[in-house]
Amino acid sequence: MYHFVNLSVQPVKPRKHFFQLKFSAVFFFSLLSLFSHAQNTLSVRVKSEAGKQPLPGASVTVSPLNKGTSTDSTGLAVLTGLPDGAFQVEISFVGYSAVQKRLTLPVTKIIEVELEEAEGEDNPNIIVTATRTDRSIRNTPTRVEVIAGGEISENVSMRPGEIKMLLNETTGLITQQTSAVSNTANLRIQELEGRYTQVLRDGFPLYSGLSEGLSLVQIAPLDLKQVEIIKGSSSTLFGGGAIAGLINLVSKTPTEKRDLSFLANATSAGGFDLSGFYGQRFKNIGVTVFGSRNSGKAYDPSSTGFTAIPKFERYTITPRLFYYGNKTNLNAGVNFITEERLGGNMDYIKNNNAGYFEKNNSVRFTTQVGITHQINTHVSLNFKNSYNHFGRLTTIPSYQFDGLQQSSFSELSINAGENNLQWVGGVNLYTDKFSEVLHSNHPLRNYNYNTVGSFVQNTWSPTDKFSLESGLRGDYTSPYGFVLLPRVSALFRFSNRFTSRIGGGLGYKLPTIFTEESEERQFQNILPIDQNSAQYEKSIGANVDFTYSTSLDELKLSINPLFFYTRINHPLVLSSQGMQKAFVNVDGYTDSKGMDLSFRLTLDDIKFYTGYSYTIAQNHFGGQTATYPLAPKHKLHFDLVYEVDGSLRIALETYYTSQQQLADGSTGRSYWLTGALIEKSWKHFSLFINGEDLNNVKQTDWGAIYSGPITIPRFKDLYAPLEGRIINGGVKIKL
């Protein structure tokens, strides 16, 4: 019996091993199956919606996993090592609206995505370039405001020949007129003088020094895609000059669909504008061309005997060529502007009789080259070069200012990393040479500055709730020495509706004679900078903002308060030295602090916008505190727009500016301005009529704007409009 049992048990042992082996194999292959399922591959092909062309360099990101890559020359992006599950995938490309898709992995087919060109200032997916990272505005830690789409189109109808009004409508920005008869102007951010604002064109510093007073009234908006605004110290990004902030004018680029447009405009003040733009991409080649003629007659609406708008004639031509290779993209272009501007006594201009006048003859020639080489999906090498030649002859009775500014900018940089961790680093050389032609025994104001700089910037996004952007720049300029500029910004996304940004950094400005004060004097009796005693103007600034956005069906609401502080140590101040004046660094500081508040409400085709600025700007010199001249404490803006896309636009605007402290100790009056625009569009053309300052507010109605005889006037500070009510209208053609 025992033997029987023993025999019966023997066959059981091998069956036990067999089942153990079978269980182990099943467990192994199950793990292998799970592992293989956790290593999914996602393939996304990105094309343009308009021309169905591949978009190389587009970003494809799975934010919850901190994984991302870029598309190749065929528009294909491949992400590997992805686990099973449902994930939000974001696809974005510079100049296009980002797309978010919720995908459930695994997927076996290639996902096809078409991107639409970004338009509209309300689009949070607009890609910004001023921060060097080419991120969407909602994912950029640095606070950037973007003017795009409808706002630019609206400004083209209001002021086709200049961008002064476009910028002046932005909360916290103001254009300060620097000549009572020539209509020249500088741009102020948070009420600080225009020399503290750096204006770029496609990331190139072109508008500075001698050209500052004329730049805003010489740049036409028809070929602009968007305008990017960074408020506060931003010198770490592009070098000196951005103490109060930075403005980047982004040009239109070629698209697969032909972009051909023309504009003709006339004003009740005798102005006339003709401009045209053409852009198109042909596979690997693209081209854009912009040209304009802008002119105006001498205009004196108040019968003061002086021009509120000068007689002028300006021509602009800007051709650009683009090449799109498998790994290398290139763009190159030139810009040529020539203008004759004559303001002053109406009797002199019309009848050539004796009287006060200001003649400004200027010629600008600029070249730009940009090359981007994609080393691999995560690393690109970039090279930029620009040359700027700006000549200006300013003539007033018994005095001439004749100068030539030649500047260049060269930069080599590298971008590396993925969306969750990006690096940008590089070196640059900036040259700025000013040469004056001697027309009197006044000492020449020549200078030759060469600035060598290097920078590094990191953007770290460990989660979709937090991003940190930090940067460090070191610049050396002979003869002023070395300056180190750190900067940091952070983005907190508390929810899809509520975000906050906080940032700060250092800035600096090279000493030059080109300021609002010297511009007002046509540089007469201004001594050259004493390079042995002058030093950098250095600043520190910080800001924090909060954004709350919500929507209910067609109703969209956005509220955005910004709090800021900027301090400039030992600023350059114009001081008297006998009969002449010189710029010296004073013992003390200038600061600007306050709040900007933006409120935007959208309901179907109706948009309502309110912007309010509260600013306290002061000089703290020698233990004494004084109000910063021409810095209104309160500014308020209401904008109501009814727009049916491609059919009708009706816009009503109202502005309020509070009292301002003037340089002579007096106080300027507060005032309201109103404007209205109606534009009717059809398939290929539109007609528009616009009214500015409809309530006809003019500073000349409140008193004389000059003292002394009319032949040798001494003009007072300008704080309100001079030209009064102006009606303009015209036609736009789009083919």
C-alpha cells in the first residue's frame, strides 16, 4: 500500500514543476507585456491650416510627463517612452495658435494636426519672441503684453503712417511729444523718460540714440504682425537701455497663402498715406516687401502762427528674403527711410518770410540677417547681425545740428533643452558710433562705444503649475567698464483661471546726449558727455501681477492688475554750466511706482476694454524729493468695439489724463479725449472713417505754448494735444 502511494505521488512532482514553470512564464510575459505597453510611441505630423504645408520646428509637448520634442523638416515629431493613459498634448509653432489635444495611449496611427496662424490680441497661445524662448504667452514666466490682430488693424485705419497712437493706447505707456512744431515724440513706460525704453525690431536694437525722437513717427504699422511689451528692467535680455521696459516690433513673415494689401488714407489736416505689403512663401523660399509714402501739409488749427503738424514727406521701402532648409533657416532684409520735415512759423513755410522754423532731414538705412541652424531636435544655433546708418540734419535759425549715427549688432547664441527645461546662452557685440559735422565753434559731441556682452538664460518648468525663468548678463563697454545684470521671473498657475507672475532685475543705460530735454532744444548749447566723470545709469526693478480669466458660453472676462517699482541710481541730469548745459550724474535716484489695471470683457461680437494706470514718479536728489516732470498720476482708457469678422468694425474710445507737474513748476490741466472708428469690409476691400480728439481738446486753448517773440520762441512743456480734432478716411485693398 505504501509502495502504491509512493508510485502515485511520483508523477505529481513533475506536474508541480510544470505548473510553476507555466506560472513563471505567464508572469514574465505579463510583465513584459505591461512594460511594452508602458513604452508607447506617439507620432504627430504638424501642418499649416492654410496651405497644408509641413511646419518644421513646431513643438509637441506632453506637459504632465514633462516630455517634448520638435518636428523635423517634414513636420513629423516622434515621442517615445510614453506610458498608457489619457494625456493632454500641446502643439505650438511661432506665429500660429497652439492646439491642445487629449489623446489616449496607445495609438497606432500618426496624429495629423493643422495649426492656424495666430491672430487676435485675446489669443493666449500667441508665441512671444522677446524673451528668446519662443513660448506661448500663457506659458512665459516673464510678463509680456502683446498687441496683435484687431488692435494693429484698427491702428492701421487710425494712423497708417506711424505707431505712436498704437503704443499710446496701451496701459502704462505714453508717447511724449518733444517738439511743439515738428511733432517728434519719445515713448515712456511707467512715466520714465523715453531714453529708458529699448525699442527692437524683430529682436534687433535699431531705434536708439540720434533716431529716438523721429522713430515713433517714422514706423508704419501695416507690416507688423504683433508688438511685444515687457515692462520693467529688461537689460538682461538684449543689453543696455531697457531700464523702464522693452518694446519688440515683430514683422510679418511669409505665409503659404499670398498676403497682398494696399492702403490709401487722407486726413482733414492735409495728410496723405499710401502703403502696400506683399508676402508669400514658395516651398523653401519666402519674400516680403513693404513700401509706403506718407506726407502732410503744414497745419495750424489754433491760429497760433506755428505748425501743430509740420509739413513732411517720407518714403519707406523694406524688402526681405527668407530661406527654409531642412535644418537651416535664413532671413535677410534691408530697410530704407528718407524724410524731409519742416515745422515752425506758418508764414515762413508758406511764404518763405522770416520766422522761426525747424527742419529735419533724415535718412535711415538698415540691414538685418538672421540664421537658425537646427543641430538636433533639442539644440539650435542662432546668428544675428544688423547694421544701422542714420543721418540727421536739424536746422533752426542761426543753428544746425548735423550728425551721423552708425551702429551694429552681432550675436551668436544657442538654444537647448525641452519645454520643461530650456537654456539660451550667447555672446554679442554692439557698436555705436556718433559723428557730428562741425557747423560752429561748439565742441563736437562725437563718441564711439563698443560693448561686448555674454548672457545665459534658463527656463525651468518642473510642473504645469510653476515655471521659473532666470538670466544673467555681463556687459563691458569702453570707457565705462563692466556691469553685471541678473534677472528672474516666475509663473504660478493656481488654476486654469488664475495665474500670477513675479519678476525683477537690474538694468543700465549708457550716457549719451540724446534725451527728451536735448531733443526739445534741438541739441543746441548741449556740451559733450564728459567720459572721465560720467558713469552708467543703473536701475533695479520688480513687478508682480495677477490674472483672472473666466468664461460662460460667449461671455469672456479677464482682469489683470500689475504692481511695479523701478529705481534709477545716479541718473544723468541736464545742468547749467554758464550759457551752456551738460549732462552729469546726480547724487540721488529717480523712482517710479504704482499699478496698471486691465479689464477686458467680450460678449459675442462686442469687446469692452478698460485700462487704468496709477503712477508716482519722483526725483530724490540731494535729500529733496520732487515730482517727476510730465508724469500724470492717473490715466484711464475705455475702448468699446463691435466687430463682425470680415464685415464691420465700430470702435469708440475715451481717454483721461490727470494733471501733470511741468518743468517750470506750474501744473498742466487734466483732460478727456474721445475717438471713433467705423470700418466696413467686403471680400477684397474695406472703407474706413476715423475721428480723433472729437471733443477738440488743444493745449493752446488753455494758454500760450511759448514765451518771448514769435521769431525766437521759447516753447513750454507739452502735456496735451496740439492738433485738435482730425478726421481721416480711406480704403484698404486685400488680394
